[in-house]
Amino acid sequence: GEKKVEVIKAVRSITGLGLKDAKALVDGAPSTIKEGIPKGEADEYAKQLEEAGAKVELK
């Protein structure tokens, strides 16, 4: 739905991926978006994804 489009936009913004790759990540959820980043950065990305409508789990 519309939330999926927003989530794909957020994934593209965070990862720098193209539309096709970002859509594949979202379609294949649960997916790892970023690894080995500082907690503050992870929290910011999580906030962006949640605002777009995604469910986020930080590990």
C-alpha cells in the first residue's frame, strides 16, 4: 500500500540503493538495512523507517 512506498523511500534514503534494490529489501522483510553503525545513527534510521510505517528491530 501507500506505507510500502514510504518505507521504500526511507530505505533508499538510508542506504543509497536504487528503487529496484530498495523494493527487494522491503518485499523480503524482515531485512537488515545497515550493520555495524553507531547506536545514535541506528536510532535515527529506525525513527525514519517507523515514521514511514515500517516495523523496526535494532540488534
